[in-house]
Amino acid sequence: MSTLIVHGDSPEAFVENVGHYLRAGQRLIYSRNRWIAGGVISIIVLSIFVLVLLYAFFVTASPGFAVWSVLLGGFLAFSVYVFWWSLTPPRPTETQERIPSLRP
């Protein structure tokens, strides 16, 4: 597991990935453009893989292909959700709501 911290909303923004457990204390910094490119490419590759598995299921009628396509389809949906979530700007905290000078 790791924590994603999105800094800024401009083109110069970056994403910080803070590790836990085996990667405790390690920080990986990605530019926002690289983060978007990596996310889009991985989603496209995973989508193609799921479509190939579904095609194999319809051609062979093997339930193994159906099981793998459903599992990877669920992982694809979760990946799209995390990617979309990482691009949304952070919401102000309760303290920032009460004290306007603390807002970003």
C-alpha cells in the first residue's frame, strides 16, 4: 500500500507516492503529465487484455476465460477509479472551511 498526494492543479503539478510497510519512508515523485500518460497507457493495455480474454471466452466457451476476464475487469474498474480520483483536486478540510486564510 502507498499514499498518493497530489500537489497543485497547474501543469507544473506533481504526484507524490509515499510508501508504507516494505517501502516505508520512500517517496516517489511523478510529474503530472507522466502520471496521466502512465495511467492512460496502463488502462488501455488492461482494457485490451480484458477484451482478448472475453473474445477467447466467446470463441472457446471455456469458463476459465470468463473468470479471468471478470476478475481483470473488476481490477480495471478499480484502476480507472483510482486514476480518476488521483486527478480530482483535494477538498478543503474542516479547518480550512472555518479559517479562510488556510485555504490553498
